[in-house]
Amino acid sequence: NAGVTQTPKFQVLKTGQSMTLQCAQDMNHEYMSWYRQDPGMGLRLIHYSVGAGITDQGEVPNGYNVSRSTTEDFPLRLLSAAPSQTSVYFCASSSTGSPLHFGNGTRLTVT
Amino acid sequence: SQQGEEDPQALSIQEGENATMNCSYKTSINNLQWYRQNSGRGLVHLILIRSNEREKHSGRLRVTLDTSKKSSSLLITASRAADTASYFCATDAAAGGTSYGKLTFGQGTILTVHP
């Protein structure tokens, strides 16, 4: 009963590097989403998916790509990391009528 | 842009006291949810109140919703040191009644309960 699993837990990147944050859920939820959390800002939606093969942008999508090839996985790609992307990233999943289930986050630092 | 504004930003109380946190939002909503976040962890869902409900209880939690004022409050009664955490309100304002996981979060209230 893992729920939502995010890897890695911590990551340090240099400006311009790319990387993929992994997210997997084992609850057969249709909906998955990525949020970033910055001090004093709450959580802001980056991208979301309503099912395999279907993704859309949230409030702050610039600099990030997503894909959803399976129900279980929803990776977030940083194309060319910038210091402004230093944040804590949370993946969440849900189904119709259910609340969000969150992973424990990835703490990313871009130097 | 942030839908929810929370008040206070930080709250410090003694064990056994009640804690009240407030949330205001800007647009019509389908429901409003409260989440808790322990330091270094993900958010955990506490309670959901629908737009046609005015009050809801769950254990020591009481949530109210006033859609005319676009505001909600979370009351934790008889607080414990283990309640120390950040608390966030989140609104589901999606057209058609299904958010697809798209919630808008407030900035949160940091609650500290002293033993």
C-alpha cells in the first residue's frame, strides 16, 4: 500500500541541466498532478493529467514538460534548470470525488 | 494567482486550547478542502465541505463554510502537541463539478501547539 511515490527525495542541479522527477501511484487513480511549494506561496499547480495520454497546463507550466503513458506514472521534466525552479515539488493523485493523495515531495535546488 | 488567503499566517497555543484558522477565497466553488502538512512531508487530506453545506465535523475538527462571504474556518478542539503542522485550505472551482485534481491552495497557517 505505497500510495504516491516520488523520487528522488533531494536533488541539486546546476543551471542549464535537465532532469526528470518521477512519480508513481498504485491506487489506480485517473487524475495526477504536479505542484510546487515555495515559502509563503502555498502550492501552485504546474501540470495535470486526467488519464493516460492526456495532459494539460496548470498555473505555472513554463520550463516543465510532462507525459502520461500509463495510469500509474506521471514524470515531470525540467528542460533547462534555472534558480527560479528551486522549490519543493509534490505529485498528487485522485479519482472522481476523492481528495488528493500526495507524495512526500522532491526538494530541488538549482545553483 | 492564489484563490485562498489564510489567516493567521502563524498561530501558537498551549495544549488543550482550541485553534481556529480562517480561509477566504475569490470565486464560486464546488467544494473547499483542508489539508495538513507535517514538516518535510506531503499534504494529508483532513476534511471536505461542499458548497451546499454549512458545517461539517470530523473528530476534533469542525469546518464551517459561508459561501456568501466566500470564507471558511477550521477549528481544532482540545489541541495536542501532535497537531503541530501547517494547515492549508484548497478550493475546487472547476466548471462542471469535477476538479480533475486541480485545486487552488492558500498560503497556509503554521500551527504550533506547546506541551
